[in-house]
Amino acid sequence: MNARSLFVPLGIFLALVVTLAVGFRLDDPHKLPSELIDRPFPAFSLPSLADQAQTLTEASLTGEIALVNVWATWCAACVIEHPELMRIAREEGLPIYGINYNDDVDKARQWLVRYDNPYRTVIVDGEGRLAIDLGVYGAPETFVIDEKGVIQYRHVGVVSRDIFDTTLRPVIDVLRSRQAAIEPS
Amino acid sequence: MKFGPMKPHRRQRLMVVGLIVLCSSAAVMLAMMALEENVNLFYSPNEIVKGEAPVDTMIRAGGMVLEGSVVRSETDLTVDFVIGDLVAAEVPVRYTGILPDLFREGQGVVARGRLTPEGVFVADEVLAKHDENYMPPEVADVIARAHENETPAGESGGQ
Amino acid sequence: MIPELGHFALILALCLSCCLAVLPMVGVQQQRASLMMLGGALSSGVFIFCALSYAALTWSFMVDDFSVSYVAANSNSALPAHFKFSAVWGAHEGSFLLWTLIMAGWTFAVACLSRSLTLVMRARVLAVMGFLTVGFLLFMLLTSNPFTRSLPVPPQEGADLNPLLQDVGLIVHPPMLYMGYVGLSVPFAFAIAALLGGRLDSAWARWSRPWTNAAWAFLTIGITLGSFWAYYELGWGGWWFWDAVENASFMPWLVATALIHSLAATEKRGVFKSWTVLLAIAAFSFSLLGAFLVRSGVLTSVHTFAVDPERGVFILGFMTLVVGGSLLLYALRAGRTHTVVAFDYLSRETLLLINNVLLVVATLAILLGTIYPLIYEALMGGAKLSVGPPYFNAVFVPLAMLLLVAMAISPGSQWRSGSVGRLLRRQWLYVPLSLVVSTAVLSGYETFSMGTAIALVLAVWVLFNLIEDLWRHIANKRDKLRAIFAQSPSWYGMWIAHLGIAVAVVGVAMTEAFSEERDVRMEAGDVVSVAGYDFRFDGVRLAEGPNYVADRGAVFVTRNGTPVVTMFPEKRRYLARGNVMTEAALHGSILRDLYVALGEPVGDSAWAVRVHVKPMVRWIWFGGLLITVGGLITLADRRYRHRLRREAVVGAELAT
């Protein structure tokens, strides 16, 4: 009896670990809402940052495999991933569309002047409506879309060189080979 | 009062076990009672609009503070605003006091308070996380669920 | 270059700590003294390389090397130098480097200060600590490398340190807390080593005691500083929120408090051995649990670091391995070390047992409340809830009061035997006396709360007993003044720590019952009266700081017409991130704190202003400080060292 009671703490601990593991899995905010993948980019009609008279829609994003990056000037981490976005735009031949999320238009312009602009165009999502349609938890987030504008991948958090090489590039390579297979026929 | 020389460790052990059992069962009862009274369930605006949330009970509610909905009183610190899931459901909130530094329109918030029979959520406390990059997970969840339930046309209100 | 050296130093530290975890154990297995002796050299190596790595990161901060991602995310060229220094531990990666450095530091300290342990014991202890260091270093290198560069185009400017952390309190709070958390690995390692050796004797308890006391003292001051920081920096005027992260630090403290008392009984009387071992394992387990809760993002709180599932999985796995492994070892080995020592129902052993049971039950109740949202979510599938502070108050306060009762009568107790008469001999005098004193104090206030009254009576009762205890120790000495200073440090430490508890309890009781708080809308010239003080708001002016601009309000405080102070609460806007921070103004004294914070502008010239008058709130932290001092004083006890020497000789003879 004595010997068995010594196992009680171990039992309690294991129950605790199971609870933590379950809770942890449930709360994982990086879990991709599956319903977003393979869905067309949500419909929107929003102004462009460069020229607010110009209206951009989901059709503006089609034609090429591209990245869509959600950013804001209040987002500290966006400064961190910025150099990598610059490199991708320069070296990978991949257009990046920006979604300026919940931000001040003037500040956003100044930010791009100060740090340089990796984006082909920037969509002004002042009310965060598009970001919500995309299920964005916060900036930065980056989506991979194919040439038809269908969402293929979502990355939550900073895009580093490492993350680009290990997670985004494989997705893009698959898309490119698919595109190459379709086009000749 | 002294232990007998025969089996002192037995009785001692009994005392130890008895004490622990007594103390912990009292504590468990205490804890359970306290838990029952002090657990604040979370309700989304949608659930509140549909009448699923209890009236006049301490609950938590969360959502996005709708743009242009914040109205301050001229005379005291009462603030009225509306939280919603940005699809259909909207709940008016009233709060008297000082709002947290990160409170602003378009930001996700979680409030703790009671729902009046008229459907106004009277908040005792408004929480905004001290990290503005991320939404409170409850709010993110609310919006995600609201979107899952949205009808394809996206224009019908109130589910 | 320097960041790469820092990274390299970490890798070297990992290699050395792997050796430290393995070689001395192999030495014990093969009975080779040469391998066992490697522990000392290896632990200094690990410490040196961790320190180098830490220095490299600090250097990167000081020279604004924004090509290092971590520096860019948490610093800014406009940040004052002392904040650059403390920004090293301002976020997850760097704070974990500090954690690891402290781990290596404790290991090094054990290696240096316990040369008198038996060779086998020392080898095992150092190997266990080496194993823990391996885990921490692996975690850092695999999931949270602070030296990652963002090349080839580094940002021109850093994103700045979170303004909440730009505060002197934050320079000291985390290191102290980590010293406590990680310091609990020492009694843990001693417990594991003792279990491995199958020898849970009083020598083991005596070795553990000073280390436990030291770690516990650091944990105490860490929690105290954290509470003080929350009070003046979060802008809410509260001093404890039962927040998940606060609980994560409070639970190991409660268990460590139980451990300290239980170790005393084990050392002096040889009782509760297996229980004490369990507590030693539990105390460090709660530290790891705290790390998991804070760093995995599984619970949301103002203090949690950014979420990364990889990290959570790693810590959970490591915790399962370490804690699960040691509890398994405990289950298999602790039964062997059963000894029978009898004691009376009314002896000091019983009081210590009561203390232990109460502390452990309190810990479990807090644990339940902290993870209840997770349990509920796991069982109910996604429904979210939160457990409010009333729960924690409802379960903790009654238990704490019972603890005070045990503490009050403890000076009259004796080891082994006791009687009602001896235990309660003067209480017929002290209990009514405490009632009278408390009534006198409370009669000055208009409101009355039963909880406060009880807490106050108990605290005063403890005080009377402490004074009597002091008197008893010097009564039969001729030179009473000298006798006061001639007591043993252990007794002194105990006395001061208990005094600290009483002081803190008085502070808590008075603050909770008699604080007055008003949130008001004020225009320049408006006056608000709170608890007899008149606060006149004199408007707001613009002020500039090194990396922020602020609206600085002026509040002129008078009492019955006589000026008290002018206070300057601020609303700061930090430029790099654009976020807004409330900087409350405080005016403290022994008997009350005045607290003024600016809310937001409401209308043209009006501001929302929060005004508190909090009686005796500083006693809480002063109590915490006393407890810490008490813990540190016990370290001066020469008894430990002297006996260790003798034990060591015997041990060495046994070993050969």
C-alpha cells in the first residue's frame, strides 16, 4: 500500500501534462484554419496606398504566383521581416502585395519611404475588414496565392530567410511546376 | 498524549494521512464552491444577440470595437461603444471608468460585466492585451466562427 | 562577428554540459574518481561559455547591432544605455539566455562551495544540474536563438523595447525571479542525487538547506519586486492580480516555503524524509511549469511572451522528461528510506506538518484555478472561461489565516514532545491583547470588514509571540543587548522572515479594506477629495523624454488646507512603436500611498484621472523585503559549513 501511494504524485503529474498538452493544442494560434486553403482570395474593393483614387479588387492580385503580406506601421515585427521581404522582391522574382492593416495612411507612406518598399502594390485596409476575412490574427502574416488568386499557404509571424527557404519556397516550387505543366498543353 | 511504544509509526502515519485527507477535502470543497461562483464564461456577440447569454450574471464578452461607435459622456467617465463580430451580431457596451491604454476603435477587446434585460452589456472591466500585435484569442475565435457561419451571400443579418 | 562568437560559445557550453551530465555519472557507475572529479572543471567551463555568450548579446545591444534580429526587435538607438543593458532580457530569447546563464551560475556555485560533499554525492548533483543545463541550452539553440541575424539587409533602426519594460524595476525583477526559479534546481539535484544513492539522511537535508533558503530568498524578492512593478507601472494601482504568470511564480514559492520548513524537520529530527524529497522535486517542477505557462502562450496574460508552438512543445517535453523521470525515481526509491521517529501530537513536528499540508493544499488550489480554463476547454470542447480573482481569494485567504495561527503558536512548540499547556501558555494574554490593539487600529476607520479584522488580529498575535520568543532567547543573559546579536543566524533568519510575513499581512489587510479609489473627469482647476486629501488638477503640459513624448499632468495635493505634494502623472507616447503608456505618479509614506494616473483626454481640456489613497500598501513589499533578508541571513549560519567538514571526512572514509 505504501509503495503504491508513492506513485500518486507521478499520476497527478501525468494528468497535468495531458491537460496542458490538450490545452496547448487547442490554443495553437498558428494552426491554419483549413477552410482558407484552396479558397479564392476573399472579395474586396479597397484603395491603393500609392494612389487612393485607384481601387483594387481581388482581381488585381491574379496572374502570377505571389505573396500577400499583412503589415502595419504599429507592428514591431514587421520591421524585422522587412529586409527579407526586400530580398524576396529583389532576388526571387516573386511579386509581393501588401495589405496595410488598421493603419494610418500617411504613416504607412512614411514607413515605406524610410525602410524602402518591397511591395508591388499596397492595399489600404483601414478598417481591417479584409484582414478579418482572411482570418488574420495580427501582423505580420504572409499568404501564398497562385496565379488564379487562390490561397495556397498561410504563414503567421515573421518571414525570415530560414522560414522562406524551409516553408514558403517549397510551396512556391510546387505551384511553379504545376503552372509549367499546365501551360504547354 | 504520548504514543505507545508498540506501533508509534502506524498511528503517526494515520494522523498524517488523516490530516492530509481532512485538509484537502475541505480545500477541495472550498475550491469547488469558489470555482462555481467565480468562473466567468465567455460569450460571443452572436450568442448574446441570440439570447444564449444569461442576464444579470457576471460573464465575459468580446469582439471588435466597431469603428465610430465610441461615444463619451460629457459629464462623467461613462463610455458607450459597440462590440461585434463584424458579420452580423453587435452588442452595445457601457463602461464607466478609465479605459486601458490599448483600447481603440477597430481593436479586439474582452470585457467583464453583466448583461441587462434590455440587452446592454454593462462592463466592470475592459481588458486589452498589453501587446497590440495580437488579438485576444477569444476575439479571434469569435470572428472566425462568425465567418464560418456566414451565408454565401453574406448579407443576411443575425443568422 | 561578436554575435557569432556568442552563438559559438553557446554551442561549446552545450558540448561541455553534455559531458557534465554524463561523465561524472559514468564515474560513479565505474567507481572512477577521476571521472567523478571532472564535474567541477566542466561546470566552470559551462559557466564561462554561457557568460561569454551573454556578454556577446549584451555587447550587441550596447552597440546597436540591429543586424541581430533580437536586438532589432527589442532595442532602439534612442533607448537609454541602462535600458539597452536590461533589454537583453526584455523578451523571450534573451531572457532565456539569462535563465541559462543563471543555471550555469548555480551549478558553478555548487561546484565551488560543496567541495566538502562526498565525491559521489557531488558528482551526482553536478551531473543532474548538467543535465538540466543541456535541456535549457538545447531549447535555446533549437527554438530560440537570440543571435539570429537578419542579413543581408539589416534594418536601419530597432523597433524599441516594449515601453512597459522601460523601467528600473524591470532591470532587477526578472534576474531575481530567475535566480529563485533556477536556484530551486539545486535542492532538486540534491534530492535526485540522494534518491539515486538511496541515502536520504539528515546530512542530505543539511546540505540542501542553505541552497534552498538562498533560492527561496531570491524568489521572494523577485515576486515582491514584480508586485511593486505591477503596482506602479501597469497603471491600475493593484498589487496582485492572480494573473496566470503571477501564479506561476507564487506556486513554486509556496512549495519552496513548505520545503524550507520540512527540511528543518528532516535535518533536526529525521522525520518526513520522503515527503521532503517530494517537495524538493515539486518545487523545481513548479518552476518548470511556470516557464511553460509563460513561454508557451498556453495561458494568456499581460506577461506572456509571443507565442511559438515549437517552444511550448519543447518545454512540455522537457518538463515531462525531467519531472516525470524524477517522480518515477521517487516512486521506486523513496519507499526504501522509511524510518520511524515518533513525535507528539502537539510537538513542533506536527506544527510543521500542518504548515506543509496547508501550503501544499494552497498550491494545488491555485494550480486548479490557473489551469481550470484549460481543463474546461479540454473537456467542453472550445468553450472559453476565466477564473476570477475572487476564486483565488476565497481559497487562499482562509488557508493563509490557518497558517498564521500555526505560525503564531509555533515559537512555544518543541521538537518531539509538547503539551497544550506549553503551547498555549501565554496565549490567554496575547489573544485578548491582539484583539485590543486591532480594535484600536480599526476604530480609526469608518468601514469594517471581518476579513481584515481577523487578519489584523492574527498578524498582531504573531507579533506578540515573536517578541516573546526574542525575549525568551535573551532573558537569562546578562548583557541583553549583546545577546540580541549573539543568536544564531538560522534563528534570526526565521524570526525576521516571520516578522516579514506579519508585516505583509498587515499591509494586505489594511490596503484591501481601506483603499479609496476614484476615477473622475477633471478639468484644470477641478478638485476631488479622496480619504481626506484634496487633489487639484492643474492641467496638462507637453513633456519630452529621450524616446517618447508625454502629456504631463500636474496634481496639487493638500490635506486640510496644508500642501502635501505636487504630483506629475504622465501619459507617454513612445515614438518607435507609437504605443501609449500610463506613467502613474506616486507619493509614498509608511502609512499611506497617494497614487494618481492619467486616463485619457475626454473633451477639450478635461482628462480622466484615477486617484487612489492606499493605506499601508508599502508594508506589503517591506514585508517581502524582510522575508528575503531573513532567508539570506540564514546563509551566514556557520553550523552548515562546520558540520559539512566533519561529514565530509566521514563521507570520504566511507567512499574509499
